[in-house]
Amino acid sequence: MNCLGIETTAHTFGCSIVTSEKQVLSNVRKSFVTEEGGMHPSEVAQHHVNHCGEVIAEALRLSGKGMQDIDLVSFSQGPGIGHMLRVGAIAARSLCVLHKIPLIGVNHCIAHLEIGQMLFNADDPLLLYASGANTQVIAYDGGKYRIFGETLDIGVGNFLDSAARAMGLGFPGGPKIYELSLKSSRLLDLPYVVKGMDVSFGGLLTNIKQKLDTESKEDIAYSIQETAFAMLLEVTERALAHCDKKELILGGGVACNLRLQEMAKGLCKERRVKCYIPGNEYLVDNAAMIAWLGLLMFPSEGGTEISHSSILPYERTDDVKVGWR
């Protein structure tokens, strides 16, 4: 069975062809970037409209498949930014209607976990999901993927992007902060906000803005990473112990950060837990994970009727009943 996946939750329009035999035949994406400032939803949505045709065509070309070979179309139904989700939903619906193919909407967060499990044949992992809007520690329990810890305000990726914007850097800000961090080893005194199993980045962001006139960007970048990532891994370690998990998967665009990966590997080594880190193309928003989750869900859940395919911008990970495990 061949599934065409479409991903548009945020700044990336992606399309991928994946088979039920776990073969990723193509995984194409086009991302919105800026030299300064952040992203405006209307501008990003227009970016997706402008590039959706070429991305879909390229994914089909690289896979060696035509629409006549596609058995299922899967799209990211939520969570995400409404302007962008609508573009992907419309593209997916259009393909299904034109070619009389079943449609299925999937949860973006769960897709990050499932693609990690597929790539590493993981048994029952914990996921540290660190992306722009989402920061969650997720594990399967009692018929659902449960959230055992999360951000109380902004996602770690949005925090990094906001900090980068305040520092005069462009979007996305995470990679630029990482590059600056390599030029320093001076740890500033920053707020470390862990509340039980949850984290908070708002106060940290405010404190950083107050230091911009007195501290170097390099010291701030280094301190941002050391503090924020330590917070994430503290709650991750606690969740590993609480859930008695022996595998950790990283997911989300922030997980591309080599410093976060290094810290996660160190944690897993100390706890004798397997640490799985997908390649960057599967960590960032991508359509392969959307296609794969569609293939997993379709046999048990069936397709999504066009009339029930509205976007779900605020859908939580633990809203989804998991019938495919």
C-alpha cells in the first residue's frame, strides 16, 4: 500500500510517499525562512500555496510513482497553525476527490513518535518531543499516548526563535543560537523553571531580553541552551523512571540541536536506556511521518470523510484514541 502524506502544521510544506513495508520512497519539503524577524501566518500560508504543486510533483517524481499508484492520502489535521493547516487539508482533499482515493487525517505530535518507532524498531519508548509550539514528554499507556510533562507556556522552539528575534537574528532561530553558543563557555545566571513534570520558558525569555545590553550574544546563546535543555532532560529523566521505560526517542526540530542530542545521550548512558535519534529529515516537520501514521491508522480507524476532515489546530496528543497498537 502506498500513502502520500502532506505536512503543513507550521513553516514547512512537505510531501512524502511511504509504503506499508516501511519504505520511504520520497520525503520532500519546502520551508519558509527569513533573514530577520519571525513568521507571519498569512505569509507562510501563501508560501505553502505557492509551493504545494511543485513539492507534491517532486515527491511523486522521486518515488517513481504516479497518482494512480497512490492508495491513501494522509494529512496533518492538527495541532498546528490554522492558516497553514488549511492549505494542507485543501491540497489533500483535492487529491482525494480528483483521484477517488481515501483520505485520513492524523495527529502531528503522534506522527513524530511513530516515525521514530518505525526507524529503530523500538518496542515501547518515551518520546521527548521538542519543537516550535510543542514541548511534551509522551509515552503510551492505557490505550492512548499520554503526556507526562509539557511546557506551561511556550514551546522550546518558539522560545529559541523569540530569543533569536530579540538578538537580531532571523528565522528559524535555533540553528543560529547553536552556532553562537559554540563561541562561549560562560554560563549566565538564568531562571531555571521546572514545576513538577512541567517546564516554563516565559520567565527565561524575559530575563534574556533584560541581559541583551549587558551580556554578549555568545554568552547568552550558550546559557540559553544549557539552561533550557537541562530543564527538558530533568523532566525526561523523571518520566523515564516513572514509566519504567528503557528507550528514549527524540523528536521535533529542536532535537536537531547537537548539544541537546549530546545531553540526551549522556542521560541515557547513565540510566542504561537506549537513545534513538532519527536523522534531521525525520526530526524536523516532514511528511514521511504523516504518511506512515496514516498507514498505521487506516486498517483500524478507516478513512476520514471529507465532511469530517476539518482542521484541529488545538488537538492534544492525549485526545487521540490509539486503536492501531
